[in-house]
Amino acid sequence: MRNMSTITTSIVSIGKSAELLQAGMVRIRNTAAELGIKPALTINGIDHYDEADVERIGDRIREVKGAK
């Protein structure tokens, strides 16, 4: 049986994530890796992240931008 806390309810492509976060795809991938986040799904070679993970990635990117 699957753990209910790990079910993905909404996914966002890396391209849409880049648009929403105003960050490049490489930065998103690097930040995701830094946080230990993996894509929830890959469709036709395009990574899609869980919506909650995109929020975590965005928070981290903004945190790093604010520290500069």
C-alpha cells in the first residue's frame, strides 16, 4: 500500500516552473538537487516537479537571491 503523504497531487513542468519562478531551468535543477528533490515524473524527457517541491525550490532561490 502506498504512503498517502507521498502522493503527488499536482505537477508542474520544468519550463513552467522556470516561468513561474523567473529562473533558468539549470538553476531550478541545481537547486532541486541541492534540496534533494527529484522530479515527480518525466514525460517525453521533460521533468515535472510536484507543486509543493516547486514552492520549496522557489523559496530557496529567493533566499539565495536575498543573501547577495
